[in-house]
Amino acid sequence: MPAYITLINFTEQGIKEAKNTVSRARAVEKAIEAMGGRKIGVWWTLGQYDLVFISESPDDESLTRLLLQVGMQGNVRTTTMRAFSEDEMEHIVAGLT
């Protein structure tokens, strides 16, 4: 199943409700599971991003839909990257000449 790394920043609205950040992350985990994916981990971080969320999703479209729904709530902004496992990357580079 494809893996994704999502970098998250609180919006002004989101930081005002920071006390609810753990419950919001748990709600996202349940939504990912409902669409057939899974949360690998979530970390609250110091520095440029407020959270890092790593997950698996059945496909790009499903995760994009979920992240749009999360963004529409107004608490966070996200940047998401598709991540490739070692096995996936081995298959990708096997086709190089």
C-alpha cells in the first residue's frame, strides 16, 4: 500500500484550539482506517512544521480527498509527499539503464 509523509502546520484557528490536537489526530486516524489505510505514526515537532503524520492509503485519490476534508476544517495546512519503501525503490531502479 502506498505510504505518505504529511507535514502539518497549525493555522491561526488551529493554534487557538491546540488543546484538541491529539483528539483531532485520532479522528484522522479513524478516517484513514475507514478508507482502508492506516496510520504509521504521528509526531508533534519543533521547527518549521508542527506535526509529521506518516500513513498508508489505498491510493493517492483517497488520501487527497481525506486531506482536503481535513483542510476544510480550517485547523491545519498540509504538505504531503509520496514515500517509497526500499523494496519499491529497488523495483523502480531495476529498470534504469
